[in-house]
Amino acid sequence: MTEQFEFDDAYQELLRLVNEIESDNVALKDMAQKIAEARSLVQQCEQQLRTAEDAVERQEEQ
């Protein structure tokens, strides 16, 4: 998955994927793809949070 989301959208998509995976309605053959999508979204969220933390720290230093 290469699509980039805003944080809130990525988080909502991640929650949707987790619910789908946990619901047992995902065929085993599709599970790896869903997990890869979720991992990508987690990485996007983490990066956006780090960027926000850095911005806050820079503001505090001023």
C-alpha cells in the first residue's frame, strides 16, 4: 500500500482493518495483504506523530 493518508484517515482505516481481521470474515489467503496494509498504516501514523512531536519540541524551545 503506497497511498498516504492524513493521520485521522489513516487511523480510521487502521481501525477498520483491525476490526475486519478480528471478525474472522477475512479469508486466510487475504490475511497477509490486510496485515501488510495495517503495518503500512501504523508506520504512517508513527511518522506523522514523530513529525508533530518534533514541531511541538521546536515551539517549546522558542
